[in-house]
Amino acid sequence: MALEFARQGAHVAVNDLSAEGAADIAKKVQSLGRKSLVSTHDVSARDQARALTDEVCSKLGPVTILVNNAGITRDAMLHKLSEELWDEVIRVNLKGPFNMGQACAEVMIKNKKGVILNISSVAWLGNIGQTNYSASKAGVVGMTRTWAVELARHGIRCNAIAPGLIESVLTRQVPDEIRQQFIKKIPLGRIGDPQDVANLAAFICSDRASYMTGEVIHLDGGLSTGI
């Protein structure tokens, strides 16, 4: 997503707890002729989310696009799900987007423009062993729809993408046997590519989607379609 936004002309702030990973992406963004900022703020902490927003505004200019994509999984069946694992996922996956959404919305309201894109998951519809993750991603959908109606008067759009199984750090942790079982359930018969998400994200955040707000788009190869 960072690279696709850069290709479309955006300066990109890359925030990741892994400084090495963020720096690698930032270099690629710069190679495309765009400015980039590397940050390692923990967005689940309100003060760090605001510090990140302030840093971006001071070094790259006012935030016009926010992509909320911080997320973790800590899977367990309901009767085995500890309070610690529940709290950790809700803190990162739900409180993190809230913190960033609030901080960036304040900037966008002042400038009367902006786009917030929240990354949910097809798991918001429910997925075995993911009480905490599914709840957090359903919460993201609720926030998206609420922000859309609240912020529209300020010229700000808010939408969400709900990906299915996409090749990523998270999905690579899934045992191959489980991955193959999952693929069999996907009508298009393959795992999604990160570029699939990037293409949709870039469209949603562009002027080409200027009349779209409050939408949750499933990008899952048809996984959530049907009975």
C-alpha cells in the first residue's frame, strides 16, 4: 500500500514497530521520488498516536490520508481465551485505529478534507478461534460507518476494506495444511496478493471515489459470498 500510494504521488509516513522494516519501505518510497518518514510509534497508546500525527504534519505536511492497518492475532477458542490475549488484540486492533482516527480527524477537520481508510477483515463476520480478533474487526466496521456520517460535513470520507486471506506476515504464520483448507473455501481458488489490497486502497483514497463513504468492501476472492 505504501508503495502504491507513492506511485500515485503521495508522500508516505511508514509507521511500524519494526524500524528495519519501516526503513526498507521508506527507501523504496523515496526511490519513487516521494518523501517518506520512518516512525516506530505504538498507535495503541493515545499519546504516541498524537505524537506520530504531529510528526507527520511537521515533516510531510497536513495529513490528508490515514490508513489504519495496525493489527495482530492472538487466537484461542472461547473457553481458552485469556483476558490478556483479549486485551492485547482489542488494544492494538481497535484502540489503535481509534487513537489515530481521532488525532488525524482533528487535522483533517481544520483543512476541510481528508480520507480515512480502516483495514477490517472478513473475520468481522465471525471466525472460529478468533473471538478477540473478530470482535476488534467488527468494531472497526462500526467505527468506520460512524465516522463516515460524523465527518462528511467536514469534507472527510471514511471507508473500510475487509480482506480475506492475503499473503502477509500474519498469514505466513498459519500452518500450510490449514492454508490449503482455507484456499479450498475461496471461490477464486487463491490467496490474495498485497497488491490486490493496495490497488483497492489507492482507488478508495483517490478523487475517483469522491462519492464513496461509509462503505465496507470485502476483498476475499468470494470467501464471504454465498450461504
